[in-house]
Amino acid sequence: MTPRLTPAVTLVLVSGALAGVAAAQPVAPVAPAADRAAFVRVEGRRFVLGGRPFRFVGGNASIMHGLPHRASVEATLDAMAADGLRVVRVWALGEQPADAEPWTRDFAFRVGPDGWVERSFAHLDRVLDAARARGLRVIVVLANRWGDYGGIARYLQWTGAPALSPERALTRFYDDMTVGSLYEQHVARVVTRVNATTGLAYRDDPTIFAWELINESDVYPRDRDALVRWTRDMARTIHALDPAHMVAAGHIGYTGAAQRETWRALQSLPEIDYADAHAYPTTLASMRAPADLDAFVDDHAQLAHHVIHKPFVWGELGFTTNARMHRGFARAAWFDHFLARSERDDVDGAMAWIYTSSNDRPHDHGLFVDGAAAAQTRDVRAVLARYAARWGATPGEARNPLLGDARGAAPLWVTRRRVQGPARVAPPVVGATVRWTLAPESFATAESENVGRWSGFAVTHVYASGAATATYRFRVTPAARRIALAARRVRVRMRASSELPGRGEDSTPDDESLLRVAVDGAAVGELAVPCDDALGTWIEGATDAPAALAVMRTAGVHTLRLEVPAGPRANGLCLYSTPTGREPVPAGAGELPGRIEVTLEP
């Protein structure tokens, strides 16, 4: 998730923040950790500590950015310890331009590529000391995909890279050696730091549970190799600097088949010590009740434990806490069911999003720790505390018969959904030829991982992502059949595009889709669908195949099937209809309104 950056009340303390900017320091040589038994480590599919299984409920904490949150370190960690949590996740990151306003230093570890905010590093020392005093372990996140506090966009700015779409920026970040060098400088400065309070080197501090490369990494499937290479290389860098601690990838997780394969490829790297994912399940329309969570949890646990053979942690877990009821169920019931299923699946860790002080209201996922606001989310914290006690007291054991090594990687969670449309039956227009005109919104069924209608740009369109299927219905009347008996060709025409990348930003031919067109199962042809540009292009295909002509010569209702099959060109389908009026339609956009046409030609 993406916390907010605001100046708030930090302006009154700006002078102290400015004093913390320092030049980069040389990296110290690697020294052996004092007592390896004190570190949480991996044995097979388990975490262990001192030879015993280590399983935990933990939480993310808003204690790193901005003076009000930094002032709440002790209160926040006290609350987490009181709830029985064992691990806390924090962000040791923040990149601001060298000429940023002074108050932003309280949100930054770095100002410009060559300046470092010592005050922020000293605050990380404080967080580790406070966690250690309360028996908490700390996951330290080293970068952010999103723009909060700087992130990938700031790294790219420092290299002089041109403005890019968010998706292309991700790939550039993972592929650009100059950007990689800037990131490694931050990694080295954090990982090799010596705590200014205790004199203990971070790499010798068992308080640190793991280093996490980046918050919520991901890319388009075509750029998967770049992300995998980057993750492997940066994990190796950290292991070379610090052999004692674990390294996690920090991938966002998955809600679709292609993203699932990216997640699996990253977590399978030998340089990554355990699998992690983020879970905000009710952002998906398919999650209507707590029982719908089961397959989602099962699939992640199956892949991690029984395919990748590593421990598995929910690095972020959240349901809205703005109201006590969520989608007709108590919000605490969503947390309870998710953790119960995770317990049954022997998940190794779950980190709630997000423990925060009461000065952070309102907050869609806030778990408040102080003041009058603490009572607002006591119900959710009670659930977390109950599972924290259970997970901390007993080692995990597999209890779900659906999971196991023999089950393999076949999905347990079906990400595709089938949507019923208006199913309007198009009548023919009969003349010298016969033509059927179908509105994109009149589909009978649509099946994809994500289906919807979008009217936010210049032209309304129906869309389906990834591998997708849409069906339409049309009627051959007796009058149409008489013309069809002499017809020699079936032609299908439509205004369409792929579903990636959205408005054509930095698109490549790899963003195109392959579309198969058929009537009642008889092939009309395969069409190349151009990249999504939010306007679409007229495309068409035709056939004189006897099977297709035979369908059109049969009176009754028939089905037009449009399919983007699974494969490297499965980039979804958009079908365009009428101008929205929200934006002007660009000159030269071509014939509108868009539609789907089926024509019989002599």
C-alpha cells in the first residue's frame, strides 16, 4: 500500500532535519555475525530460531516518515508487542531531489543522488533499539515501487531518464545499470551501517528479521526476465554484504495467471530466502464473502510450500477498517477467516497493514494504537492478538488436505470470471447483402480475469484482460437465409484494440493481441489486434470456408465468438462503441461509433 506524504506539523522542526544531510561513507568490510543461533533463518519450508520453529503474526508500522510518526515509535511498538506480534515491517527508504523543501528531509533517507540524511538513519537505529527492547524482529524494506517518498520515479530522474509511463518506468528501473548502481549505494549504506547508539553493526543484529529488496515489485509479463535478473543480482549483493540475514523479494503478489508466473519465478530464485506476497483480497469483485478467501490463500500456500519449497509470509494483509461492516460482514470476520485459513494452510507469517498513531486519521486500513482512536479498531486488533498467541505458541502443521507436493502447480484459485451480458440478439439488415450490427455492450458472455466497461477516455469500450473470450448472438431470418444461399464470403469487422498498455504509452508490438473469430465454432479467421490506445482501430477478417457459410445459411440464432487465446499475444481485447463526450475525439480517429459487423457478401 502507499502511505501519504504531507508536511503536516513538521515545519516547526525543519532546522533539525536539515542538520542530518551527510555525504556517502565508504562501505565497511564484511565481519562475521556474533551468534548465528540468535538469527531467524530458514530450514526447508520453515523459519527456525534457536532450533525451534518460528511462526508469527506481525504488522506493518507507520513510524518511519514524518516527525509525528517518528515520535510515535515507542507507543506503536508497545501496542504491537501488547498484541503479541513478533515481527514489524518498516520502510528504510525515501528519495527527494537535492532542492526539495526542507520539511521533506523528515521523509527522506537521501536528498539527491549524493546526499544522505543522517537523521533518518539515526531514526532507524532508534527503531531497531526499540524493537529489540520489546522482543520484536524487523523486516527492513529498502526501496519503493510507488512514488511515495520518491521511489522508482526519483531514481530514474536522477539518471536523467525521460518521463515514462509507470509500467515502462518499472522495466527501465530493473534494466538500467546506472539506476542499479544508485540503488546499490543505498543498500550498502543501510546494510553495512553500524548502530550509532549501540555500536552494533546491522549485519550482526539479530533484531533484523530480513532485508526486503523493494515494496511491491512487478512488471508486464513480457518484461519478467528483467525483474528476475534484478532481483537475483540485488539479492546476491545483499548476501555478499550480510551473510547472516534473509532476503525477500517484496513482490506485490498476484491476482492473475501471468502475474502468478512472475511471482513464482521470483520466489523460486535460490537467492531469495522465503516467499512473500501482499493481500488486499476485497479489492477484487469476486470476494463477496469471507469464504471466498479460501482458494486465494490455498493457492499461495500451495505454490510456496509445495512447489517452491520455501516458507511463506503475507508481507501486507489488509481489509478496510473505515467501518465495522465490510461487504455485509463484520470487518473483524474478514481478518479472522483469512488468518484461520492461513493457519490451516500452515502459512509461516502474516503482517497486518498498518499499525499507526491516532494523528494519521482517517486511514483506510489504520489500526490505531493511541488516544481515543485506539478504540475504533480494537475489534481487529483483538483478532490479530488471538492468532499471534496461537501461532507463537505452537509450531505449524499442515492440515489442509487440498495441499501437498503431489498437487503440483495447477491453480487452486480460479482467477478468470464469467460475466453474463444483455445477450441481445442482433437482427439482420437484408438487401443485396446481409449485415448484422452488434453493439460491444450487447455481449452474451464475457470471460477473463478482468472484464468491464470504461468510459473515462474519448471512446467508450468494453474490455477483457489477458486471455479472454466474448460471445455475441445474431439471428438468421428466412429472408437472410435466402440471400445467404448465394453468398460466397463471411466478413467480420470491428473497432478494437488490445487491453495493454492503456493509452498507448510507450507501447511496442509485444502489446498486440491475437484474436480468433468463429461463428458457431466454424473459424472465420485470426486477426492481429493493435496495441491499446484508448481509441481502437477498425480490423476485419473474412472467409469462404464451407463450414462458416453453412452456419450462415441456417435459420435461427447463432453465436459469434471472439477469443484471445492464452499465449505470448494474450494482451486482452477492447471493443469500442460511442464517444463519451469526456474528451474530444482526436482528428483522424476514423469512423465512429464503433461496432461489430457480420456481413454476407456475394
